[in-house]
Amino acid sequence: MDRERPPELPDWLAPLVPFDRYRLRVGEHRMHFMEHGEGRPLLMVHGNPTWGFLYRKVVAELPERRYRVVLPDLVGLGFSDKPRDPGAHRVEHHTRWLATLIETLDLEDVLLVVQDWGGPIGLGAFVDQPERLGGLVVLNTVLGPPRPGFRPTTFHRFARMPVVSTLVFRGLGFPQRGLHLAQGDRGSIRGVTARAYRYPLRRFADRVAPLALARMVPDAHDHPSVPALKRVQELAIALECPRAIVWGKRDPVLGRVLGHMKRLLPGARVTETGAGHFLQEEVPLEIAAAIDWCDSAGRRGGRSTPPS
């Protein structure tokens, strides 16, 4: 396995992520990821426009010798390679890149934690290797195509406005400069924390992914993302492993999707909170508790492997 060490982080940022850091080639790009601890693999996948930093508080609440935590940065975000072509950002590309990381690290009996685009990308990476998946913790995300009669959010409608969306996303660094607006507690992302989210996308040329990922969200039932999202939903429905949901109900983007997720994952352990979209910053204890529950439930009942 050809791991390489990425460039050092600046002095103000390095202490916030005291993990081992690597880059690994996943096809045509290099994916940055962090590792911490030992034990059962715990794969935690972020969404748009964040990076593995998002999960640092959750990791701090977990027993270090129970889990081998793996925190990847999606291609285009964090410290992974940043393709200049917006067309590189397709659901099937992201799932393939992440699947390659999982295969290369030989992760088995994985506890998967997902949020935002990390949901369909993270679960989608197991569509062709479901035997590797041992548990699922879902945080504010969607695991499938749009429901009948859906209406795109204001955020996603804005992302499709010509010229102005490019100016705001690429020129002004949106949405990473406004993450606090999606929070239940807006003070949860400020100061050095807010700076840490902006830092990997500080250069204009590196800001392709946030807009491309926003446009990757379907605005119609014939959108190019829909076929891949249908495969993700099929796997979600077929899952027999332990499943938990932790939800931030003050999320202005996905807060109201909780009912749909409960129906998609019947029998899942559900924890409702007053957090916002990036709930890892607000309720890390609740997320850590859901992870431990999934781990314990799997050990008590034996791991059920989703059908191939």
C-alpha cells in the first residue's frame, strides 16, 4: 500500500487534529485521510463543504483502543486532490474513490458514520462490497433519490443560478464562510473552528467542489445522480446490521427529513437533538453513544451481512 505523508498543517491547525495523516491514490486522484486508535474499523464520512476535521469532537469521546477511526476527505475537499473540472464530481465517481480507499486499507466489519453527502457516498461505497459493512450511524443526510413531489431547497436552487452562484461559491467562498448559519447554536462554529473549515479551500482555484457537489443534488427525477442514489437506497433498505440515527432538528436544510429516514431504516435507534446541520460540532456525545450502541448491538446479536 503506497501511503504518502501530506504536507504539514500550520501550527494553529495541527493541534486540533492530533491524528496520523496520509494520502493514498484512489484511481486518478489522491485522497487524504486521518487515522486514530486501534480496534474495529470506524469510517466517518463528511459532506459538503467540510473535511475530516468535522468529526474530531466525536473521536475524542470514543474509547481509543476500541476503534480504528478512519476520517477521509472527499476528493475535491479537505486535503484531498481537487479536480478543476466540475464534471469530475458525480456520485458514482465519489463512491468509487471511497470504495478504493476501503479496499486498499482492507477495512472489514466496518461501522460507518455518515452525514450530508457523506451519506450516499459513504453507503454507496459498500454497494458492491456489502459484506464489509457491519453497522451504520446516520446523521442529517439522505440515502436515496428524491421522493415524489419533492421541491429543491433554497440553497440548491441558488446553486443552479448562472453566474451569480459561481461568483458566490467560488469568489466569496460560500458556503464554508456561512456554516454557522446552519447550526442550532451558531456559536458552535466560530473563531479557529470556522477558520479550520475555510483553510483547505482558501484558494480560488480549489473551490470547484462546493458548487459542483451542490449541483450534484437532484433537482428533478431525471437528474444524472438519480440512478446511483437508487442503488444506495436499495442497499439501505436491505441492511440487516445495527443501525442508528442521530438527528439535528434545527437543520435548515435537512431537519424535516427525519420522518423519511425513520421509514427507510425501520427499527433503527433514533436520537433527536436540537442541533443543526453540522451536529458533530454540537452533540458529539450523542453521536459517540450511537456508535457504541451499534458496536455493542452487533456483538450481542452477531453481525448480519446485507445480501449481495
